[in-house]
Amino acid sequence: MLHVPGALPAVDPAARQDWDGLRAALRDRLAGELGTLQMWWRDHDDPNRTSVTAFGDRAMCVATPVTTEGRARHRLEILRWVPGSLTSSEFHGPGPGAVTREDRPPTLGALPTPVRDLLGHLPAPAQWYLQVPLVTTGDDVDGQAWYHVWTRPEPKLTAWLWVRTSATVTFAHGQRVVRGGGGTPVEHWDLRCWRATCA
């Protein structure tokens, strides 16, 4: 169930993750579908060009920018949860450590490579939490990962990811910092993961 940490190459500067920076009409549509917001990210600072992926206590929404009759809009893809099915858990501590061939999940080869690469950096208990529902269903697996590497004022990785089958969605958001305290740098995660059953 554990993945080998993948390469996390440098990417363009991160979009500002400011909810108020979204178009008011899009914020209202998302809020109406999601309920209480749990996790979200955007991939562009321009409110008319950004894609938004958001998760609430009622649903998951992917908002894709489109142009209709010359006007910028967003098309929403909505996946609703079974009411009350959303649960979460927090994980704190170092990354996964060494991963052996026996740890690797042969049944999850369908995970997109960027998702596997980022999963491999997460603490082992978090990897298990996110993947157990996916193994038990045997369905095709889909997902997306997004991250940003910071170098100042301290080395830090901010990460978002989600994976889903026809029955279950799991998603995670957190940060990894490098602490140098006694001479040897140590990676430390503060991560929250969620599970929901699809309606």
C-alpha cells in the first residue's frame, strides 16, 4: 500500500489560494453545492481563467473555465456524498521512510502517476487511510495531485490530492516542513485526510 516517493520538480509560482479572490458568482455556486468547505485549491490567479477543485461536507466540485457567447463562466462537475458519510483523520510526523517492493500496491496501478508520486511522500498511515477504500472496491481509480515547494523562509511543501472510485472519494491537504534542530534535517508532516461515500 505504500508508494515510492516520486520526483517533485519545480513548478510555476503557486496561485494565490484566496477564496475571496474567486468571482463572487462562482463562490456562491460552490458554497451552495459544497456545504461546509473542507479543502480546495485553484490553479491560476485570474478569476476568469482559474480551475477550482473544492470539497465540502456535502459534495466535491470541479469548476472549469469556459467561454459562452463571449462571456467567461465556469462549468461545474458535481459529485455528491451520501449524507453524513464524510469522515476525517489527521496525521502528524515524518514521511513514509523506506518502502520495500512488498509494500507497493499491485492493485492500484491505475492511479495517475502524479498522484502516486505525491502519495509516496506522505506518512505511511496517511497513505493507507487514503487507499484502503480504493483497494476494496476493485473499481477503476481516478485522481489529481497539486503541490508547491517553498524555499523561504524555510523549506516547505504544501500538498493537495484526491483519489476516487465510483463508490468512494478520499482527499488530503497538508504541509511538510524540514526541521533542522539537532543537525540532521527531519521532515515533518501536518496533514488532514478525508473519506466520503459517493451518492
